[in-house]
Amino acid sequence: MSDLTRLTAVELAALVAEGQTSAVEVTQAHLDRISAVDGQVNAFLHVDTEGALAAARTVDDRRAAGEPLGPLAGVPVAVKDVLTTKGIPTTVGSKILKGWRPPYDATIVQRLAEAGTVMLGKTNMDEFAMGSSTEYSAYGPTRNPWDTGRIPGGSGGGSAAALAAYEAPLSIGSDTGGSIRQPGAVTGTVGAKPTYGGTSRYGLVAFSSSLDTPGPCARTVLDAALLHQVIAGHDPRDSTSIPAPVPDVVAAAKLGATGDLTGVKLGVVTEFSGDGAEPGVLAAFRESVDALAKLGAEIVEVSCPHFTYALPAYYLIAPSECSSNLARFDGVRFGLRVGDDGNRSLEEVMSLTREAGFGPEVKRRIIIGTYALSSGYYDAYYGQAQKVRTLITRDFTAAFEQVDALISPTTPSVAFPLGARTTDPYQMYLADLYTIPANLYGGPGISVPCGLSEGLPVGLQVMAPTMADDRMYRVAAALESVVGTLTPPAL
Ligand code: GLN
């Protein structure tokens, strides 16, 4: 294996900027790595070999011409297949969009290109980002590079596995209930969900619009912060995008890396630090809490009593929004069309298309959401869930009056074996127990490796107030300065 694939984005960008290697060489090394290992990992749904090499050549030409390069110029990035890419297949892990080539780039994809990063391809995911293991992809599961008999988390398992397998140094995910942080935790990588509205949803195929948040994935906190800086910021094409400056997450990551947390007050969430998680996960978490205290942080316990209701509230709100958003997949406008033989009605074609195009989990969500929104049940289900959402937001507000950031394990368990939870949707939903509150509130959350349990990675989650994304990067980088990065056994 080429050494280039082992380097961080910071190191790669420096080598390219200094002319010690070219963007084309860096890109080719990663394309070769993908050819060598992706048959085992299945992180990619589409590899854009020619597009990537062309983008890399542009960076090399600009450097040769003496043009200024951005901090990530020439660094390869893998993009979750939930973001539209002009002329490049975008399936969202679903059969219903098989073969669809969008006519436009998502804002994030456009910003990645403007920054001189090199898009390698599109990564595997649970269909429409619904799932916690990437087993609900219509294109086969992604496997965890730590143990290919185990799941890489979900829904963005492809983006996380690509990092852990050294197929890409950077990737993009989307987090509706944990789909960036949970895969980060179980693959030993870093995943950050920015503040809702801090990153643009323009060109992000919608699952649950009030929760969906695209964000950065990387192997180090500083790399994630640099990627965050490139993709974040106001976008007039997204009505929920926040028109305010992006918090200086790069400076915060650098500050954290000094290992000094003096004056920082961290709250351990009572509800998420006791029973309910695997003993090995709790042990790694508690060791990390001690480490953070040694770095100078003041640790207090904070109760967020409504967090226990986050999961049921989420599983009403997210399916409700999805049942509305997915109505656009009607066999007329995008992708698949089944049974259009000239003799069938529009309704019959729509029904046959959806029957063939959507997988079981997506159908389950649409049915639950339609039910929860129906006139006789709206107040009892959707209305109640929205009230719980408000109570959870109040828990966060009260907590942040006492502490700068909240910490918890990212997930209750390490990566589970493939197939272990696909027969029981509730067990699958539990994987996001600790990540969902931040989505309901809208604040940022990051998962950073905090140790191993049974030889598998464990993640620690840091949650911060809305638009205080910098705080979580500082804490995560400080922990990383003690724990280091985790390297999986060779594939
Ligand atoms: N696992 C959660 C779900 O299935 C969250 C998914 C996500 O964040 N996209 O809905």
C-alpha cells in the first residue's frame, strides 16, 4: 500500500502545496487503494476515476501557475450518496433512484470543488439515510474495516468505512439522528454534526428536513475542522441556512490539541452515563472523562430528564417528515418507473414503482409517518412528539447555563455483527439513543475515538450549544491529544 493513503488531510495538502507530491499522485494512490480493498469493504457505490483525476490535474496546473491554493487543495474526499452530484449517479442507497444523474451539484459538493478537493466518488448508505448499520442499502451492506463481519454503523457507513480503510482521508456524511457520529464511533474515526442550518441542505436528498444536517468525517479532529470550514456557511438557496459567520472550528481544534482544558466546564449527562450501555463502552467513556479532567476540565454531572423520550419522539417526527418528503418519488419525475405499459393508470404505475423501488425500512417509515400525521391521530402522536422536542430543547438550554459542553458515549455498543439487528427494527433504532437529542435540539455534536472495547472502537460524544461548534472541536481535539488516532488491523 502506498504511504500517501495513511497521511492526514493536513499532511497531504502540505505535500501538494510544497510540490513534494502532486494532487494526481495523491488521487491515484487512493484510487489504487479503493481498487485493492473496496471489494471487501463496499464503501463506494460509484467511483469517479476520470473526474477525480481531472480535478487533481486542475489543482496541479493551478499550483504550477503560481495560483493560491486553499488549505485542502489536492486532498481527496468521498461524498455520501445523499448529496446530488451533477452528471454523476446519485442513488441515496435506493433502487428508486438507480441510474439517476442529477442536473446540478449540491452546495456542499460545489464548495468542495471550489476549495480544490478531489471528489473520489459516492459512498454507500442505508436507503434514504434510514438505518444505523448500512445494511438497508439496496446495494449490499458496507463492512467495518475493523472486522468485516461487523457493521460500519449507519446510515453513513460508507463514508466512515472509507476513512478507516484508508480509501479516503476525508468524507462527507449527513446526520438526521446520528448518521455521522454513530458510524464515526464504531469505525474509530471522527464525525461531526454541525449546528442545524450551519451547513447547506441544498442538494441533500431530504429525509427529515427539520433534522437533516450534512457534515464532515475524517480520521483526525483537525482534518474534520478544516473540512467543516470549507463546507459550512450561509447559503441563500437553503431557507433554513443560518446567515452568520461560521464559528472558528479550525482555531478551536488547534487550541484543543495543546491539551489544555483549563476553565472548560463539561457536563456528563446522567441519563446517558449509567446502565444501558455495554460495560466496555462505559469503561472507555469513564477513562476518557478522567483524562479530560486531568487536562484541566471541570467535570460535573448534569441531568437532562427528557433525553429518555428523545428516541420515541424522533421515531414519530422523522417518519412524519419522511412520509411527506418521499411523496416526490412517484415514478414520474425521477429514476425508476414500473408498469408503464400504456394500459395502466397513473396511480397503478405509482404504486408498482414504489412497491419495487422502496425497501422494507423506507416503507415502514412512510406508513408510520402517514399514520402519525392522519387527522384523527395528529395531536396524539405528531403533536405530542413536537412537545417532547421542546422539552428536550429546554433541557439543553438549562444544561448550557451550567456547563460549556455535554459529554456522553456516542453509542451504547460497539459495532455489532452483520445481520444481528435487521430482524428487529427497535434494536436497530437503539443504536442512536445518545445521538438523537442533539438533532431534536439543533445543536452540534461530534464523535471522537476514546478507546477500545473487545478490540473494537468506542466513541465519545461532545455536544455544544447551537452555533458554538468550535467548543466541541476544542474538547474533541484535547481528548485526541491523549487517546491518539485508532488504527484498525490490516485489511
Ligand atoms: N438511525 C437513525 C434513523 O434510522 C438516524 C439516521 C440518520 O441520521 N440519517 O433514522
